[in-house]
Amino acid sequence: MSETKSLHSHHNLEHPSINMEKLSISSPDQATSSDSSNSTSEGMSVTEKFRIARSVGEECIHEDELLNLLSKKPEPVCYDGFEPSGRMHIAQGIMKIISVNKMTSAGCKVKIWIADLFAKMNNKMGGDLVKIKDVGNYMIEVWKAAGMNLQGGKVEFIWSSEEMYSRAYEYLLLVIEIASGNKLSRIKRCAPIMGRNEADELMGSQVLYPCMQCADIFFLKADICQMGMDQRKVNVLAREYCDLDKSKNKPIILSHHMLPGLKQGQEKMSKSDPSSSIFMDDKEEQVNLKIKKAYCPPMVVQGNPCLEYIEHIILPWFHEFKVERSADNGGEKTFESFEELVADYESGNLHPADVKAALSKALNKILQPVHDHFDNNPEARDLLTRVQGYKVTR
């Protein structure tokens, strides 16, 4: 499915007031958006492709398989996906752009699965499919505005509702085969992929959900599953399924780090607590206030969300972190590695207030193109207003 087609639903699921041709924009030249994000894989060694792709994941299952894939297949298919479930925070926005740009620069074709039917099954946006479609379109616009590299057709957005409908028999057969090969207890272990716990009382649709997400991987003919660590269990389920069906190729799992919330002890950024998350459409004053209130204890690196944002967002984006201070407070300093930053912070030479001020400035610089797009495009602004007015349901 082409990207243009994916933005125009023909099953009456699209909000009638959105003209996506007017709304969509060209991706800006974002030279700082990721390591080698705008380079081409042409002429790149397999070792360099592997280095770039491997840098995306906190965990890789398995590295030898990834190296072999990149050496033998000119354009591996990398599967990513998202459930349209509310406003986009920076973990889903900036980190996905960094990851996708790296994968395409390493020669991969990235298929982004817009899981609108899955969001309905999981009762997101109250199960209202019109609202879910609005959120999906909003998220695509954010990624484009912020700098996801879409040149050369290396990224494809695919609506699950459209693709599943067009190839229903093939999809249903896959789901049935996966469900038939697993006990209920194994399927329930995948509950974290939906933001649920294994012990939760699940709806029937939520029991079916992991089987469907597992089927997506083979339905899209994915070579690599590039998702967060919270999706690891269903990706492992896909590899287990290949042990039952020898005709299927085991997908390589490349799981990225989960960005924490702003408050102490929050392992994952959450949309349901707006004060704990930085959203891609947050204005400068909102970003500044949230970072100012963020947990950032002096000389403590472990569990410090501000430092994690620098490590996983600012340094990969800008390749440096610049702190502006008066001469009396140590003067301006530019950090080019996280290790250098950690050494200064743990010693007390770098104060939390200086970290927060520099972090806010860097985040606002990344988010400015998003603000400009939604401020200057009337259709985009209307879409954002609707999405901001929707109640997030769990």
C-alpha cells in the first residue's frame, strides 16, 4: 500500500472533514535528526549498516542473524507500529524518528503499521474509530513535521483496517494458526504489549489482540521487529511460532529503550498523566515548566529522567549537549558524550538547574517545526484541536 493511499480511507472510517492532501507536508531536511539519518546505504559496508541498525536497540535477538540479513538482503523489511491512543509524547515522537531514520539509512524499508482496529479492541479513545483515525492522522503529521525522512519511499504508513480488509482470508488464517498453537496462559503473558498486566481481567478482544499483533509480523513479511522493550513478549511469540511453522522465517527483534516519565519512579512515559510527559505539541512554556518540575536529584544518575532524555534524545539528535552558564558557575560547556556528562554530574560540577535549562532549550528547538506546522496549516490546526479535546481512555 502506498503512503498516499494509506492516508485516504475508502471504508468510511476517515473523518469526513479532513483533506489529508492539503494537510500533509514534505519532511524537512533534518540533518541533526539522527546518526546518518540522511545518508544513503549505497556504498555502505555491511559492518556500518549493522552498526547503525544495532544502535537502535537496547536488545537484539539475535545479532548474528541481523548481520547475516544485512549482508544478504538489499532492502530488509523493518516492522514498526503504533496504536493511535491520544496525543503523542516525545518517546513516541522523537525517539521513533531517530530509530526510523537510522533503519532507513542502513538500507531498510520501514513499514509503520497504524493499528487503528487494535486501538478499538483495546478501548482507546473510548473505542470510537472516527476519533482513533483522527489521532492516527495527527501522529503522521507530527512525524513528518519533526523530520522523519520519507525520501525515496523508504517509509510506508499502513492502516491496519484497510490492509486487513483487503486481504482478510490471508490475515484470518494467520491469526487462527497462531491462536491454535498457543495456550491461553502463553497469550496472557503478552498483556504488557497493550499496557495491561497478565493478572488483569481481560476482555475477549484483548485475548485476541496478541495473536493478531503476532500475525501482523508475517502479514507484512517483516524481517525485523523494531519496537519498544514493552513489545518484546509478542515479538518472541512470533519467533516461537516459527518453530511450529518451519516455512516462516524468524523475525529479528530489535527492541529500543523505554523513556521514563518526568516523575520519580516512572519507568515509562504515559499519556494518561499529562504532567509526567512532554508532548510533541507542547508549547515552549509548557516544556520549560514540566522540565523545571521534573525529578533530577543532584549527583544522582540512576533513575534520573532528565539525564535519560539527554542520552536517548538530545545527544542522538544534535550529537552534543550544550550547557550555558555564567563564568562564575563554570562557564559554557559542550558535552559530546554521555559518559563525559555523567562524570561532571556525579562530581557535582554540573548542577540540576543548568541541566534542566539546557534540556528545555534543546527540546524546544526539536519541537519548533511541529509548532510551526500546526500553527500555519489550518487543516492541521483543526485536527490538533480535535485530538487535544478527546478524552484518553485506558
